[in-house]
Amino acid sequence: MREAVIVSYARTGLAKSHRGGFNVTPNMTMLGHAIRHAVARAKVDPAEVEDVVAGCVAASGNVGRAAALLAGLPVTTAGVQVHRACSSGLNAIAIAANHIVEDGAEIMVGCGVDSISFQGGGGGGQEPYLTELYPDFWMPMIDTADVVAARYHLSREYQDEYSLESQRRMAAAQQAGKFKDEIIPVKTSMKKIDKETKAESLVDYTVDRDECNRPDTTLDGLAKLAPVKGPDKFVTAGNASQLSDGAAAVVLMEAKEAERRGFQALGAFKGWAVAGCRPDEMGIGPVFAVPRLLKRHDLTVDDIDLWELNEAFASQCLYCRDTLHIDPAKYNVNGGSIAIGHPFGMTGARLAGHALMEGKRRGAKNAVVSMCIGGGMGAAGLFEVY
């Protein structure tokens, strides 16, 4: 039986959208860097990569093909772009793994990227009949997070406490160098705006670390932040994921071929599942996707040693953690998107790569990556850590 294993992982640091080091760097440029380094770390001939599957949300066109060429892969390597909102990077890895297991491919790249700075957000019109059927389908995700908080009685204080812990865990992990082996420095140009004259200029800049976190965060400081949508709401700039830019890539290979070459894989991709939920509470999608995934593999929540569940908003990830009865000590152990940042199409690939590297440090066997998805869905992927 064929199996897909992950033999390498590389990512950029995450920079603040509009104000950070990637604010004028196209998504394909960031992703090209990540792919180039992931392939180099895998020690495979670039010509052996059959296809690049790239998750991306805030872009049009085929960023997978463009980034493959920018990465120095030959014209014989194909590329495709996947858009399943915030699970796009994880979905890309699942597709790449399936091509290895079911279609006979030997080497694939699964990856994700988003530049909120360069491309702006999504967009498009609203289809009237869909609006009639599901009037909440177009609800902004920040509003769905407030719905989850109110509907499931998740207090502002509870969300802020969780957000502080995410910042604390991420700061401790960064201080301990736990992200160092993931990040490849990227030399780029950054736009700066003079606060007084408003004059714009481009300066040389290197993104070599995650830049979005706020290690000096305090609970009192979080409590002082006003809710974005009004005083009776919950979501603030401190208990939601940050808009950020970045890219991540993994190289996947058929397990026996990796063994034949003497490669030490990071782990194996074992499966993935998606599920739908009400659009107005899209953040709770993982509570439906995770049980489906675990059932398929005859596992329970307690069989999972490490969880990476994307922190789109504190309300939704708290609800998912508590409803699934996940041990907080196994959950987002080095912080999450509230502290690190969340380039929509990139995060799933980052979570997968980080789960494998952190899982190895902890001696974990099974890791699950999960996230909510705009429009009312959840996704979950299962990895075996080597």
C-alpha cells in the first residue's frame, strides 16, 4: 500500500500586513522562496517534483504554477491553486498526498501563501438566490465569531485569557528558538510611510522571524481594547488572528521511495476530513470535521498527542477545544494565529509543518491539524509523527 510522507518543510516568517516586511512582496514571490528551500532541504532533484499544489485565498490566477517557476523548478513541473478559505494550505497537502497514494506520483509539493497587503482581501458579488437560502452565508467572519461567543456563552474575559496565553506560549517558543528551523530568511523591499510628511519610500528589508506577536501583552491591556463591532460584542484586535503575510511549503514523497533514498521523513500524512456547519457560526466547523476524521481512523481525542487548531478567533477555538474535550496542554502548545498571524491560505501548511517538528520534540505519535472555514465548514488532517 502506498503512503505519503513529508520529507521537508520550510516557511517564511510572518510579517504584519500593510505595515510589515512583505507589504509590497507578491504572494508568488514569497511562495517561490518557501518552495525553493523546501525542495533544497529535501535534497531531491527539482525536476522530480511532479506538481505544486498551493493554497491561496486573497489572489486570482494560478499562484501554484507561478511560484513553482519562481522557485527554480523546471517547466515540466506543473502547478495548481486551491481555495478553500482558511483550510487552503492543509487542503493543498491533502491533495498532494492523494496524488501520491492514489495516482502514482512520487514527489509533490503542498504549500500555502497569502499576501493580504499586496492583493487585498477576497471579493465578488452576492448571488441573490444563495442569499435567500442562507442569508448568513455572506456574514463577515468577525461577526460569526461574535455569534459563537454569544450563542455558546463564551465571555469576553475567557477569550482574553486565552489570547494572553497564546501570546505567552508563542513568546516562550520564539525565545527558545522553536521556530528557527522552520523559517528561511527572505530579502525583500518594504514600503515605509513617513508619519509626518506621508512620503512613501522603499527600503531593503529581511524577514527572518515572525513579527506579529506582542510578547508584552497583559490581561489588563487586552481588557481595555474596544470590541470591533460595538460595546455589546466580543471580538477585539487582541483576541482575533492578525492579518499577516507569509508562505509555507512541504515536500511529500512516497514512503518506500523515501526509504530507498535513505531520507528521514518528518512524518506521514494519514488522512483528512471536511464537514459543513451553519454559516453564521462557521468558527465551530472543527467540532464536526474532527470526529469524522477520528472515526475513519478508529481513534479518539485522547489518542491524539498534539493538536494545532487555528486560532481565527478566541471564541471559536475555545468552543472547539472545550466541546471536543481536548487537553489544553496538547493544544496550540506554542501559541497560534492570535499571536503569530494568519495569512489565510498559508496557515494550514504552517500548522502541518510545525505540528510535525514540535511533535518530534515531544515524542508525539499522532497529530491533528484543524481549522474553521469561511462559509460554514471545518477541516481536519491527521499526521503520524516520526
